[in-house]
Amino acid sequence: MGKQNAPFKNFTRSGLSNPGTGEGRFDDAQQLFDSLPLRNESYCSAVIASHARSGNFTQAFNLFEKMLIEGLRPNALALTSLLKVSSNVGGFGLSRQLHGWSVRAGFRLDTGIRTALITMYSHCGMLDDARRVFDETPVSFVDDVFLWNSIIAAYILNECWIEAFRLFGEMVSFELVAPTELTYATIVNACGSVGEEKYGATIHGRIIKGGMLDATNLWNSLVTFYTKCGNLEDANRLFERIPRKNVVSWNAIIAANEQNNEEENALDLFRRMVRVRPPLEPNRITFLSVLSAVSGLSALKHGREIHSHIIRLGLEFETSIVNSLITMYSKCREVGKARAVFERLHFKDLITWNAMLSGYEQNEQQESCFNIFKKMQLSGFEPDSHSLTVILSTASSDPSRLIYLRRGRAIHGYILRRTATSGVSLPISNAMLTMYAKFNRVADAEKIFKEMKERDSYSWNAMMDGYSSNAQFDGALMIFLDMLKKVESAITLFGPHHGDTSNLWRVLLGACHAHKHLELGVEVATKILELEPEDEATHISLANIYASKGLWEDSIRVRKTMRDKDLKKEIGCSWIDVENKRHVFVAGDIFHSSRKEIYDKLGELDFRLRRMGYVPMTDFVLHDVDETQKEAIIGYHSEKLAVSFGLLQNGVGNKGVIRVIKNLRVCGDCHNWMKFTSLVEERDIILRDSRRFHFFKNGRCSCRDFW
């Protein structure tokens, strides 16, 4: 019967790929066939099935073709094996050919072939064809549980959950066939995938009634089901009742606890697992979960113990485990150890590079982050969305370093060149927007925002924060109003779960402080503390508002509250970078090598500024001392020292911008002093305090005295 099967001629050589170990050459198949001791159908069919199971797909199909040419008829075993792998090799075209041949060869009634056809079509996404095979099954074969399992699994694979549940209901309601362990495991897993806890619990009841709880794999499926539904309590309870726990059981419950932020429980379970008798050997899945738990806890001691366990089992060069080790050590602030693990891995993938990149970014080692990014590209790896988001975040980390802005711009150019046709992804757009906003490049941030094809809550809030941190309050308000028009539930986006809300409240609090609006200031501070009860800066602002009005008892009460909550005011300092060297100052600093020149410059400036109308705002000194002492206290604040040093270092006649960073909010007197200094010295000054950028030019500030 061989010659009528000519339509299969050469199909194995027309684009058939072979992900297995074979070379895909027809002469190999010819040599194999010629060497067979018996040229019979059973032997050849067995060889085809063996090749298919081993992943040698080309050899399997070549031998199948040769059998047809020689007039030999492959049996059901060979055909079933080929159907199972055809979707991985030649797509639905090859699958349809096999289906047609099986019908012509008389296998139409073979339920094994039908089951394989359903599975094949489902993997090709051809559900209509899979269902047609199932519906055309003769009545005499409708009690075959494998057919039911395959069609239910087909719908689940293609996420057609309702039809899968309906078929399962039909199967058990009409008692057409008794569900097997696999049937229940499949449907329980589906319930977990869509969070159908009520329906899944009903199936759990059927399993108990059916007396099938001796099957460990079914127990494991139930544990995973309750975990996916967020019911960790029942998952833990079920796990303890499993009579014969295997590695999959332990992996499931360890992962369940880790994913539900119960990292300590996950580590305790791992310790129990390695002590059970007879011993169970943790595998890759086990270690990925426990390393993630260690990362969540930053528990370095436990991480080292687990690393030692990994080495003893010979898994220290398994790529996914190495990636998790890098992340774990980075989260534990041991980035040097993370780098050592990284370097020992010879065959790194993109995830490995990204893990190391993120490690440096999280540990604020910006230069190392830039270097590993460059090395990654030189090694032939194209950065993905995660890589680019991390490196842009690194560029945003220190707005005082203009070299970071230049690097960020270069990365921006690279992104535009690479995505000229596809467009920039949302996470990357958000990262670029944030970077430009932090560097006071609001126009660039605004351009990116307007060009974004889609926006999320982060986009809107980042743009609003960019405007407000650069004192462009009209822009912030317009963005908020625009969001109200275009986004449903915009108030929710602007609600207490987003830090930008607190930032905008702080803008109002600063204005209340600057203009001595006590009542409104107290109300605004109360609102901020509702959102962030542990915010020490707001407590300090509230205490200062009281003190500025002479309400010392109220001020003392607020500071007592801070002590009770163990909230400590950060020591104020300012810094300026000159010739790639950072100079840090505190108030009244006496340790800087140029302290004499700095204080001389301050004295000179004080004389000139007073002639222009500057008067120290001593009401910002919240201590009960005389006026002379107040002027002395306020005259040597850290930001004044940093600016004076900058004026000295840049030389006479140099009109370059002076850039200073302060870790706390600039006080009202220093803010006023900066305005006068920019006018008298004819120099632009950019001060970045804990709230926003202040751009001083010709005696004015960009914030318009609202900060």
C-alpha cells in the first residue's frame, strides 16, 4: 500500500527543523533503515517511537517517510508518537498531513490516535479541530477517560476555562466515565489559575468522597490550588496531612509561603525538608524558592548556608540558581560576593547580566553598574527592557553628577535608534521621564510624556512630581486635571498608596511655613501624617511652625512625639562636586581644608548682601537666644558654605552654574540668601534640597518662594 502515500514524499526535507540530537540528513535515516536486522513494520515503528521520545524528530520523520516509500505500514504506536511531537516540529501543516494519513490508513477508530490528535491540535491552538475529533468519536468509545482528559486539557491549555469546567461537569454529572487522578489534578489546577476557590473546594470534596487522597500528586495539586487562591492557611493545613510527601510536595508549600511573604515559614520548611527520613534531595525549584525567601528577609547567614548546600549538591553552576544567588547576595548588601558568583559562571544568559546590573543599582554602586552594562554589550548581549530601566534608574540616582545626565542621554539615543519602528515600552518611558525630571530637565520629561502611547499611574504621578519638584505648580495642576479627564478613578491613582500625593501635600506645607499660616499648616501636616505616620520631616516642619509663632509648648510636644516614636532628625549637610571630587559641609564646618577662605568669602558676601537689602531672617532660628546669637547660628548653614566654596573654586569672572545638593529642606533665610547671592555675584545657583530643585537667577527663584 506504500506507493499511494507519495504526498508525504520530501515533506521531511521542506523546512522541518530538528531541535533534537540528530543532524537531519536523509542519508542518516537511509543508513539506519538499511542496518535494521528485520525489515518489519513493528520494529521500524518502535524505532520511530524511540526517536520521537528522545527528541530526534528529524530521524523519526525520515524513517516514517522511508517506511511509506517501501510500502510498510507504521503502527499506532509510531503514529501516536509522531502526532505528539508534530506541533513542535512542522506546525499545523504537518499535523494535518498526519491526521489525513491516519484516516486513510484505517486508524479512525483508534482512541489512542484520537487522544493524540486532540492534544496535537490543542498545542497548535486549533481548538475547533480538536473538538471536532472529540465530537466525532463513536458512541461506543465515549467512556474512554483519556479522550475526556485530553479535551478538557486542550481547553485549559488555551485558557478557555468555562468550556473546560462545563465538560468536566458533563463528564461527572452524567456518569459517562469516572474521573482519574489526572482528571482531578488538571481541573484543580485550572481552578487555581482563575481563582475559582469555591468550585475548586467542591472538587476537593468529590476527591475525598472518591477516596483518591492516597495519590501524592493530587495532594500536591490541591496545595497549589489553595495557594493560588490566596488561602495559605488551607494550603499549609493540607500539606501537613499529606501521608507520603515527595520533593514536589515540599517545593509547593515552600513556594506557597515565599510567594505570600511568609519568608520565615518558607525557610523553616526548607530546614524540615532536609532533615526528613528517608532523605529527600532539594532540587532547582527548591533552591529558587528558598533563595527568594532569603532575599526578601536579607538574611545573609541563611543565604550562606543555602549556598553551601547548593555547592554540596553540585548545582552551583546551574544558571537559574546562580541568578538567584546574585540577587540574594545583592539584597543582603554583599554585592562583592554577588560579583564573585557572577564571574564563576562561564555561560551567562541575559538574566544573569540583569541580576548583576540590578545588584549594583540597588547597592548604589553607580560606576560599577555603568561598567557592567558596557561589559554586557561588549559580550554580545542586547539590553532588554529590564536592563534599560535599571541603567536609566542608575543615571537618575545622583542629580548632582552631570556626567550621569550625559550617560542617560546617550542611553536615550540608543533606545530611540533601537525602537525606531516598534516604539518605546512603558517602563522605559517612565524611567526616562523620571530621569529628566530629577535633573531639572522638565521640558525633556514633558516631551517624553506627550509622546507616550500609553500611560499608567506611575507616568501621571512622575510627571506631576517632576513639575512640583521643580516648582512648576501650574504644570502639576494641569497634569492632574488632564488625568481627571482621561483616566477613570484618577482620584485613586492620586490616592494614599502613591508617594507623589505626600509630595504635593508637602508643597502646600512648605508654603504654609514660609507664609506663617499656622492653622492651615497644622491641618496639612496632619494630612501628611495620616498618609505617612513615621515621616520625621513633617514632624519637624510642624514643630517649626509652632516655634515660629512662639508656641513653644506645642513645638516641644511634637518633638516629644518624635522621641517616643524613635524618629530622629537627620544631620543636615550639603555637598558640591568640583573637578570630580565631592566636598561635604555641615553647619559651622571647621574641618574643610579651605575653611579660612570660605569664611572670608562668607564675610565679604554678608557685607555686600546687606548693602543690597538682605536682612538675616532670624525667626528661622527656633531657639530661645538673643538676636546676635541667632544671626551667628543662621549665618553658617551648610548650603551657604558649599555655595561660597563653589564661588571660590570657579574663579573670578567664571559664569558657570553652581550646583549644590542638600539632604534636608533649605531654610527660609538660606533661600533668601541664595537669591541675593545670585544677584550680587551674577551667578546662577541650582540647589537641590529634599523637596525640589531651586534655580536662583538674578535675585529670583524658580519656586516663587513656595517650597
